[in-house]
Amino acid sequence: MYLRADGRFEVVNEYLAAFYGTTREELVGQQSGLVPHVRAEGDGDRYQELLDGEREAVCGEIEVELRGHGPETLEYRLTPLRIDGDVEGVIGVAHEITSFRERERELERQNQRLDSFASVVSHDLRNPLSVADGRLELAMEVCTSEHLPPAARAIRRSQTLVEDLLTLAREGERVRDTTTPVDVATLAAECWDPAVASDVALVVETERTVRADRGRLQQLLENLLTNAVDHGGTTVTVGDCPGGFYVADDGPGIPRDERERVFEAGYSTHREGTGFGLAIVREIAEAHGWTVRATAGERGGARFEVTGVDDV
């Protein structure tokens, strides 16, 4: 569209005419609703500054109430039209972004619901579970019952599930703005707990240093190592693969038709699993712009490859 100095339409296209529900001929000569909006935004008169050659462009959004259609949102950019060095009018480009803004608002409402959920989980579930776990531990010290160990395992599994849910709700796809070089071998060794995996050996063969959010990469490795230990085998290997690194075990492996499903939240092939560990792994990988996939290990078992990483 082309606006005269007084803010009236001089040239318009079919899109803009259709947006206003009229014809190009009828729209020409009418006052643009953009101009009062631009004049009212910020300090000074931005539209007059365009005409005076003091601005190269004015960008923003405006919500327009259309008869029979309700509110619509336009994203616009206005630039001065110069002829022989003099500003004769203003050229404008506008895009209708109503559905995009509605989607943004829906995502904001979803995030607010997730925040509320995380607060409830953090206080109303985690604290009572901690009390129950402590009481049960005291009870097991003074009496013996076949019912107590299963109850203890159930409480601890619930605690793990709560922590995984909190991670998904609070962290999601967030990665800190500043990433740092991280040595994968060193971090993998730090993530390994020999007391928990006393019958399993860790073999670290990677020499890769990657640029990553160290805390979230640590969580990714911890989840993959824990998953490997939980699913059997005697050896867990961390090594390099083209474009990234892998964590593999020599356990029973994952059936081919289940290799994609293991990343779904709530899906687990292990009786004691929460089904969120690998979902968190995928969230962390995608937050870095990486790809993670499950495949078969060289010695059988499962192998998880993380690729697309930025080497240092």
C-alpha cells in the first residue's frame, strides 16, 4: 500500500482490500487506521518523523476490529517514499498474523498451567512422600514385615516419578543462553555411581568435547546411563560416533518396532521405570539442536546415539 502524506490510501492491493472487506476502488482515498496508531505509539509523532525523513522505518503491530470478523492483528512496516530526495508519502507492507498471536497466547496459557502443576507437584506431593519415606524407614528398623520393602520401593518410585515430572514441566526445552565446552568423557565418569551399578562396568571411549549446557548434558548422560543399568547387561560404553557420541549396553536390547516409542513420555519397558527418563533425554537433545535415536549395539543390547553436536 502507498499512503499520502495525510495518511489516506493512494495505492492498495487486493489482499488489503479483501482484509477490510471492500474493493480497491472503495478503499483508495480513505483514511488508514494505521496512521493514528503510529502517531499514538511511543514518544513524539513517528509518522511525521517518517515524512520529515528523520526515520527510515516504523514497525509494529495493530489490532483492527473488522465488521463481522472481530479483531484481527496486522504486523506492519512503514518506510518513506523519496522522489528526487524529497519524501512524498509512505510505503507500507502489512501481514495478517491473527492466528499466530492466538497460538502464542495459547502457549502462554499452557505454560502458566505447567507452572501451576509444577508448584503443586513440588509442594503437595513431594513433601508428603518424603515424610512417608522417612516414617517407613524408621518402621523397618523396629519391625519386620514382608509388606514393608514393596511399600518402600513404591514410595521411592513415586519420588522418582515426581522429580521427572518436575524436570519436564520446569525445564522443558530450555537451555541456558551461554553454553560452554564440555568434555564428554569426564562428565560421563562423574555421572557414574559404582555403588548403584556395582555389577556393571563403565567403559569410556569418547574423546569428544562438545559445546553444551553442562547441567542439562549431565542430566542427559545420567538418564542414559541409568537406563542402561536398569535394562540389564554387564557393560555400559560411552563412545564416539559420526557427528556425536553414544551410550550403549550389552543387555537384551530394544525391539526394532519399539525404538521410537521409548522416547514417549510415560512409555517404559522396565517394570520399575517411570517412562520419563528417555523423554527428558530427547527434550534436552532437541533443546541443543541435537538428534537422539535408539538403535542396536555392536554387541547386542541398546545403543543411543546423540548426533548433530557442536564440537569444540
